[in-house]
Amino acid sequence: MGLETAATAARENDASRRPGSPPSAPSGFPDRVALFLDLDGTVLDLAATPDGVSITPEALAAIGVLAQRLNGALAIVTGRGLEDVDRILSPLRLPAAALHGAELRRSGGGRVSEAGVGAPPDRLTAALGAFVDARPGLALEDKGASVAVHFRQAPHREGEVKERIGELVAQLAPTHELQPGKMVVEVRPRGCDKGTALKRMMAEKPFAGRTPWMFGDDLTDEFAFAAANDLGGVSVLIGAVSRPSVAQHGLADPDAMRAWLVALAAAA
């Protein structure tokens, strides 16, 4: 499902009506449930820079317990790269759809699939670097298969960032597309999104045959929300947002998300 389609469907779920909180224990837990977790803004508090995040020991321990109880059917679905995921969640090494699915690691920490996509052209990355260098407060993050421009420290530049990056992508990288997020604009391979990644993982063990529960906070997670809904699963939006969402349930903030995970692990 494209973002435009997801956004259209989301209008039926007015964000001014906060979705109800998810049940404390999913029906069918643990044998019939699969958990998919975004990181930033979901399990992790947002930070001024991508390297500034950390996870609480309690949440990390809960994720480890849940991964065992679910027989490995717990995956990270994130715009971060796999190396970042492993650094943040060390010593855990979980199944993951990183870089919006451009990097896919299956159960058991095995082989990484590149999903058949390439990195943005060097000329685009160079042009973005020049654009960022000329504007204090912007930051460039080269993730390999994608590249992002952060404007959290210069929010007044949002319009300028989106307009210029859109122009550069159209000129220099027609096989890629823009993905807006919270104080960031990312350039990723066209057609590579979290929803497609979730469905790919759900087609394989240990996820196949289970009910997907997807937790996320950002526009990029709407793809995965829609995919989980399509598969008869559950979608949970973290945080208060002014935009529409296809998510069925909500939690107030990452603190509430971490508390939910800790409670579920304790109940297990």
C-alpha cells in the first residue's frame, strides 16, 4: 500500500480521536503473536542527533524475554541500519527490517538480504552534503542504502529542505523517492517501505501463521500499520500526532511503550 493510499484510509481514523490503548496481553500470546517494533520515538525517546539515543535496561531486558517467549517472532522495523540496531540493543541480535526494509535480517541473526536495492547515487549524496554544509543546523546522515537530512535543530528550514531535496532527487536519483519523517527527510529506494518488509517477514518462520502487532510513531510506520491491518493484525501508534493514522490503538509516548513491554514480559 502506498503512503497516499494509507493516508486516504487514515482519514477514517481521525487523529483528534485518540485510539484506545492496546490490551495488556495480546490474544493468543505467545504462540500466535508476532511483535514488530520501531525504535526511535517508539521504544526510544527521540534525541537531538541520531547517535544520542539509548534504551533503558528494563526495556532491553523485556525485549530479550519477549523474543524468547515468542520463539524469535519479535523483529525491529526501523529506518536505522543494522549496525545501529545492534549497537543500541546490544547484546541482543534480533530479526530486523532496517533501512525501511533495504536490509533484512532473518531469525537467528543469520544472512542479511539486501532486498535488491542500491544506494543513492554519489552525485546526489554530494549535492545533499553541499546543501547541508551551507545551512547551519542541518545534518546529513548517510546510511548506505538511504540518506537523510535532519532539521531538528533548524525546524524553520523544513519547507526549504523538502523542496530542495525533492528537486535533487528528481534530477539525480529517479529510482529513489522522498520519505518525510519527524524533523527529517530521507531519500530511499523507490518502493522500499516498512509495510513491504513486514509482509516479507510474516511469510517466513517464525512469524508465519502468527498475528502481527506493529508499534510505531512516524509517517514511515503507516506502511507497516497498513500491512499489519491487512494481515488481520494490530497496529499501535505511539505519541500524540495531528495527522491521520490507520493505527487501531495508541500509547501516549515511548515511556508508555516501554511500560507495556515490561508488563508483558513480567506476565510471560
